[in-house]
Amino acid sequence: MARHFSIVSAISLALLAAGCETPQVRPLALATSAPITLIAPAPAAPPAVARADDRCAPLPALPGALAGRTITVERLSDIALHKGEVVLSFDDGPRPKTTRRVLDALDHAGVNATFLMVGQMAKAYPELVREVASRGHSIGSHTFDHANLRTMSRSAALAEIASGEKAVAGALTGSGHSMAPFFRFPYLADSPALRATLAARGTVVLDVDIDSRDYVKSPPATVLTRTMAALEARKSGIILFHDIHARTAAALPSFLAALSAEGYKVVRLVPAGTDCAAEAS
Ligand SMILES: [Zn+2]
């Protein structure tokens, strides 16, 4: 067991150190609007068990109605966001100390997100995988151990993807929830051939429009202002966060408040063919 957790810790540390940095980091404009002040963290959410059966039910809306529409996703082109709409995505978890704080912030704002989980993390914390699902969020995969698939042979890359999917789906076995066929390339290091293969088997590759760069060591307020500045420049998009970072969990309540203040809507993605998708369509 000790060895098991030491492996996970090593991966966590590697992710924290490497920061999941993408090879093609785009420069982001600095915030030009008034500085945004961090607000206090959201109060603790009700126990997850209280909401174990309401995966498809809308979360309670708070004043400001940050929750937007639900999109049923069968293929990438289904994710057509309008101006003012964002999708929240969280990669590399789950991680107990930080993922639950992220879940509490999302609950407090009444919005849903998509979590792209690393197989080895899901294998280490299956109860947390199930909690993410029971609190109404979509879960996809992100390889087994966060490999850079561009550096691997095609067969090895596909094996990595399949292994990650198996671990994440396995954590949900018996929970009444299932993994969405959503995938994100680690480091956003994709290839046309792998994308084509995934599309052919019905896997939706979730791309990133706005990189919060929360893997860069910086204060939570910087994550907030950087991400809002990028969003203001683009007006909509899929936002990349990482729920393994404390600074992300710390910044999220204020980020969600800023989204609400600016009139944005958080769009929920659900896979086609689920009960939720039936209700959404
Ligand atoms: Zn990642």
C-alpha cells in the first residue's frame, strides 16, 4: 500500500512540478480592468450522499443564475458555444485535498463541470471519482499516467488511452454513474491520426480555448485575473483548470463570482445516450 501511494504521490508531485504545461502556451493579455479581489471560500457544501441520486437534476440556482444550458455531446462539433458561454474543465485529478474544495465551490455557484481524470489518480481515489459523479459532474479520461502521447508509438498511445479509460470507468463501477466518452490529451499534445482514431470510436476530444495556466506557481489572484483577461478577449470557450492545485481551489470561488458579475453562463456538457442527455434534449 505504501508503495502504491508513493507512486501516486510521485505522479502528483510530477504534475505539480511540471505543471501540465502545454508545448504551445499562448501569451495571454494582462488584465486591463480593475483588479478583482479574492472573496472568502464558499461554505462547506452538504454531504455528497444527500445528492447521490440527482445527477440529472439541475443544481440549485443562486441569484445571478450562473448556470447556463446543457449541451448533449455526441461529437466535437456539438460543443458550439455562444458569446458569453463557458465550459469549466478540470484535469489531472482527482486529489482529495483540492478536488473537494473545487466541488464545494461549484456546488455553491450551482454549476457543473467536466473532469478529465488521470487513470492512476482515479485508481488511487475511487471514492472521490464517485463523489465527483454523484455531485453532478461529467467525468472523462486523460490517459493512465499523464503520458505525452506525441512521443509514443501509435499502439502505445492507444494503450495508454485505453488504460486510463479502464481505470476511470472502473472507479465508477457499481456507482450508478458511468464515464463520459470525453478525452483530453495531456499537454494538449495531440496528433491528427490519434484524433481521427478517437473520433471513429466515438470519443470526443475536449480541446481548450482558454488556458488558466494554473500550473504556474503564482498567487490565486493571478490565476483569477489571468483567466478573466483571456476570457474577456475571447468572450466564450472551454476553460482549462487543474483540480490538483491548491491555488486553483482557492481562486475558484472568486472566479465564479467574477463570471457571474460579468454575465457569463456556465454550460454543462453531458454525453449523448445518458439519462441526463435525454432530459437535456
Ligand atoms: Zn493534464
